[in-house]
Amino acid sequence: MVPMSCRIRRARVAAGLTQSELARRLGIQRSAVTQWERAGGTSPSLGHLASIACETGVTFEWLATGRGTARPDEGEFDIALVPDDYARDELETRMLAAFRRISGRRREAAVKVVELIAP
């Protein structure tokens, strides 16, 4: 069986990502990715494994265990969660929570205010 460190490296390279780019997307240091890809290095948490699978387009089962296929079948994840539809950090979480407390027409005004100050 191919070790997890090799599966992570294969997934990253196949996705055309550098260690630095994958680390940036996961919000971690590049040295963590280096450790994960090194034989005898540390293993990522389940949360990081799930994020690696999403960022590289491989199946979680293959990445975590080596079983199954590396790439999902065409259309298999069409109804899966879209990460950009959810808050990425504490500030976005607070913004979304506040927005959900706004009622009716004020929601449209809140969106316009944010759009006005966004670059």
C-alpha cells in the first residue's frame, strides 16, 4: 500500500499545487505540508485531510486509507458542499451571524453597504 505521505504528495502534484500554495489554501505553514509528505513525518488531522482532499480534488477515502479510487467519478460530487458558501474565518462567521439577525428589507441595505466598501 502506498503510504499516506506519498498519497498527499501525489494529490498535491496532480492538482498542480506547490507545497506553499497548498499550505496557503489550508491556512497553515509550508513546513506542515513538508512534514506530511515526508516518510516518517507527522500525519495531518482528519480536518486537514478533508481539506487536502477538497483542495486537490481527490476522494477522502483514498487519501486517508489508500482504498478506493483517487479521483471521484464524473458528477459524483455535484451536490457536495461548496466551501466558498460558508464562512472561512471568525470575522466572516460574525458577519454571517449578524446578517442572519437582520430582517426583511434591511438585508438588501446591508449587502449594498458591504458591496460599497469592498474593493
